[in-house]
Amino acid sequence: MSRDFRQLLEAQWEQGKFLCVGLDSDFEKIPEAARQAGVGETILAFNRAIIDATRDLVCAYKPNSAFYEAHGDEGWKALRATIQYINDTAPDVPVILDAKRADIGNTNNGYVASAFNHLHADAITVHPYMGGESIKEFLARKEKGIFVMCKNSNPGSGEFQDLEVDGQPIYIHVARAFAEKWNTNNNCGLVVGATYPADIKRVREATPEMPLLIPGIGVQGGDLEQSVKNGKDAHGRGFILSTGRVILYASNGSGFAEAARKKTTELDSAIRAAL
């Protein structure tokens, strides 16, 4: 049965869920209690425990492919099995693959097939540097979510994204281009970091309807309250607040899953209070 990302996400928002757990599972940081015989088995066991502890509290999961690619075949198998586990045990929770893809022609077709046909992700992150043309194969998948890097959470993002063209920073040009020109299937969103709440506000004003994926809460020090205030749309929704390490590694002891749930509950409550 085909899954529609936007429908899944809207259903979660309807329940007041806006928190996304980033499954950035760093093998070196996984607690001893989750360790298995192999690297892939360890990552998968850890992910399953986190998913079991948090799946009723989140609106999405977001595995970053780098943490899986680093371990070759074992890592890829763990990533695919993780997404399958979410589909099986939390079928109403969409999966956003944080892979930052984009290219042209047949190369893009390979990325699309890998993300959606092999891994079965519901959405993906992409970069806009090569223009909207480089993302059209992704956007053509109407049932999938495509999140374009707009204003990233890292300290150096402004080196290019803040450069002004015709009186506006490049990230605003990116936001408007995808809102007005490329979002013909209404399946596009924007990535805007929680470390720049004023920029979230500018992006929201420029694109009132588009979903915003907002990473950077937790270890990166993003402002949760301001991110919610500035990121929500006119209906009091329209955003996904994403965090990873602060939940995944809330404890390195045998109770790591319970600690992850506690932290997820705290963040969920903070988001609801900020709405």
C-alpha cells in the first residue's frame, strides 16, 4: 500500500505532535546494553529500543544516512531494517531520510530509487545549489516529502546562505523559488535551523504554507520556544522540530531507552507549551 508523506504528517499534527527524533546513531556512543555481535546488529538493536520508547510521542523519525554509510554494507542493511521497523511498528509515523541529495538526470534517478524504492523513506532532504532542475526527479514523486536546505543550523551556514542578492539573502530566494515555482505537487518543504529563530520568521513570512523542518534543538543550542513561535503557520502547525543526540544519548546506562522517552516527553511538553 502506497504511503503519502503529507497525509501521514498532517495526521500527526492533528494530534498535536511536532517532534522528530533524529536517528543519528553513532556506533561509538551506543550504550553497552544495546551492543550485539556486529556493528549493524548493534545499530539496529539500539534504534529499535529508541523507536519502541518514543513512537507514540513523535511526528517523524529522521535517520541521517552518514551514520549508516560509514559502516558499508552492514550500515546500509541497518538503515533499511530501521525504516522497515518503523513502518511495521509505527506505520503512521513518517520517515525522513536526511541524505542531502541532488544532482541531474540519471544520477538523480539513482538517488530517488535508493531513497524511496530500496530504503522506503517517506521523505528526503536535498540541497538547492544546482537549482530547481536538480531536484525535479524528487519532486515528481508526488507522495513523497522533499525538504530543501534553506537556512541551515551550523555556524558557517551564512557564508553563502546569507549573501544578499537584490536586497534579500540567498536563503530567502531559495525559499521563494521552491514555494512559487517548483512546489507544483505540494510536496516540498524547507530546512531552517533552530539556531536562527529570526531567520525562521523570515522564511515563514516568505512561505506561509510550506512545511518547515527545523533541526538544531538540543546539543546545537537552538531556541525551542522561538522556533515554535516563528515556525508555525497560520493554523498553529506546519513545522517539524528535530533533535537527535539529546534524546539518543540521554543515558549511556541500561536504562537508555527510558531516559530517551523521558527526554522526548519533556521536549514534547515544551513544544505544546510554546504553541
